[in-house]
Amino acid sequence: MSPDIGAKTAPGGISIYLALTFMLLVSFMGAVLESASLQNAKNSKRAALNNAIESVFAEYRKELLEDYDIFALEATYEDGSYDEGILWDRLRFYGANDFDHSIKRIQFLTDNGCTGFLDQVIAFMQHKYGLDYIGGIVQKTEAVELYEDQASAYEEEFSGVSHEVEAVSEVEANAAGNQTATDAQNKSGTEISSSDIEEVLSRPILSMVKPKDMEVSDKSAELSELPSHRELRKGSGGFSDFEDNLIAKGLTGEYLLEHFGNAAHPKENRGLSYEIEYILCGSSSDKVNLQKIANRLVWIRFVLNYMYIQSDKEKKNEAEIAAAAISVLLMNPEIYESLSEIILFAWAYGESCMDVKSLLQGNRVPAMKSKKTWQLGLKSLLKVGSSNAKSDSTDEEGGLSYEDYLRAFLLISKQQKKAIRALDMIELTLTREKGLDFFKVDHCIEKIEIESTAHLRKGINYSFPTYFGYN
């Protein structure tokens, strides 16, 4: 039966539809409001924790920043005993209440090959100088790296030359009979004898290169107490893979030269006076570290000086005349050629010692010598390292300084070894000179990520991670 077109629709049908629509709308709005309320509560908890953790890490150790441009939170708060609970207490102090915390990841300055320390160092230096600066440094120090292997070879040859000279000196002494070395010298007409050469080659390296007005530091450290030699507190998790490239090495070396002292320019109130020498050598005393660096420098300079003296006809002729005179005195012409080379060897060695002395005085020395820049005459060889030695030296524009050689040594050294030894020096200085007996670099937090659970309302908890890093 067809519906009556003129009939009216029942009023109740419309009201039920509207009621259902209204109920759905109210439910939806309620869900939206609940979601917004929960999200607002979550945001509030996150904001509270972010503010708290930033406030906590704003309590960085000021001495680290002032002296070394490094940010780190000393997590024991001058107690000397590490406890995670101290960190949670500080978070609550700054308003992060009603949370349960656990550490997901944490990195101390000494973790993962001192990655956190190196990251800050490189970021600081890159911001200060930029990358173009490093190109000039690398170019300036390439020659030092180039001659390192040759220097080692000549150093090994040194003992053999010393034995040869010693043997010739014994023969010379027997030939001279009861004459003094000076009488024998005068009789032969030469200005130097094999015993003179033996004496020069046998002198301690430090006595040969130390400037007259330099007092060698007697400071030392107990290695077993330093971070590089003791068992360290370790963090958990990892934050970054550190790149050990040439740019990173160059920036690190510049940072170390700026923030740590050396024998030519020591810094006041430091645990050791020759900090860069320690970072490179790692011995417990300033004196031993300086000896090692001086020895390394002498043989690098020797490579360059020996190359030059072999090309200087006048000096070779002078050495040959001295060798001939000694050979005549000994009535042994067979040793003439080898003795001539020994004299050139000793002469270049003496010049190298003079170069290092000049470097320690703060002067620059040209990489390759010339007639004008060669300092040592053959007759003055015996005076090298004695109280009568020449004390004045000139600063040669365009030459390399003591810091330039240290820069080159740092550039070819391993990053992690430099970093941990730098932290040795930081800890030693802060404990010995600044009075911070509690301070340990492996208690200094550089990065952290925590997992926090907040209680929003009955039956509803909210867990989320929070990260903070100084770099």
C-alpha cells in the first residue's frame, strides 16, 4: 500500500536522532578533552623535568670551564663518592617531583676513549678558528713528520759512532803517551781531538740543550693515582662514534697548546710545569719528559743539519783537515775517511743541540740551515753543553718554534692517548693546586639520557626519555 503523501512525520523520530547525535558528540568532546588534559599533563611533566635537568647541569664545575673551556657536572657534589641518588635528589630540588627515574645512557669525560672530552674540545676550537686554520698548521708541520723515521735511524746509529770514537780515543791516548790531550792537539796542529768528540757525544742530552737561565722543574706525579693508570668509573650506552681524522687531531693539538704549559712557556699553578711534554711522553716527572722531548728534537734537527753539512764544502774540508791531523798523530791513515765522517756527525749533533737550546729560549730555528744561520764552529764543539757555551741565539723569522715542533708531535699522536693524559693534567692541577681533593674526572658527567615515569592520575602513568648533553 502506498504511503499517504499528505501525512505528517511523527515528532518522536527527530528527537531520537538528535539525542543519539548529541550523545556521540558529547562522548567525542569528552574524549578530546580527556586526551587534551592528559597531553597537557604530559607536557607539564616534560617541561618540569626539562627545566630541572637543565638546572642541575647548570651546576657544572666552574674551574673546568674557567681554565679549560670544558663543561661537566661533578656528580659527587664535592663528596668524592659517586651515587646516582644525588642526581635524583637534585632533580627533585628543582621541581621534578613525583617521578621514578632510571639511567638509560650516561657518559663521563673518560668514557669511550674520552669521546665526550674530545667532542667538546673539537667543537670549541672549530667555533673559535674554523677549519681553514688547520690547513696551515698541517702544512707547517709536515716536514717534522717526514723526518721522524730518519731521526730514529740516526739515533740508533749514534751508539755505533760513539763506540768508534771511543776506540779511536784509546788509540790516540796510547799514541800520545804521557802527553795531555791539549798537548797532543797542539802537536798535531788540529783544533779538536777524538777525545773531545767522545766527550761531547757522551754528555747527558739535557745538559747539552738547557739554556743557562733555565731552572729545570723538579715536579713529579704519582702515576698510579692518575686517570690514565687507575681503574675508572664507566658509563653505560653510547652517544657518538668519534672520528679520528686529521682535522680533529689538528684542532685537538691547538687546544692542548693553548690550555696547557710547556718547557718554553710554562703556566703558573699547574700540577706539572711541562704539561705538553707529559701529554706526549707520559713519564712521572717534568725532568724525564723534557729529556725525552729534547732527545726527539735533537735527532730531528740532526737529520736536517747533517743534510746541510754534507753539502757545505768548506765545513767538509775543515772536518777533513781535522781528521787528517788526528790520523797523522795516530800514524794510522786508514781511519782518515771514517774519522772525517765522525767529525761531521759530531758537528751536526752539536749544532742540533744548539738549535734545541735556542728553541727552549723561545726562538725560532730555520728548518734548513745556511752559512748564515749555522751557529757552531768546529773549534767550539767542545763548549756545547759546558759553562762556556754560547748562550745568545737569534730568532729566525720564518723558522719553526718549540711550540711548532710540539704541535707536529701532537698531530701525529693518538687522540685517545692525548685526551686521557690531558685529563691527567686537569685532575692533577685541580686536586694539587686548586684544593679540590674530591675531584675525579671519571665522576664528571658530560652527557646523560634518563627514563622517567610520571604519575599523572590514578591508574595512569607516563614514561618518557630525557636527554642532556653539553655538546
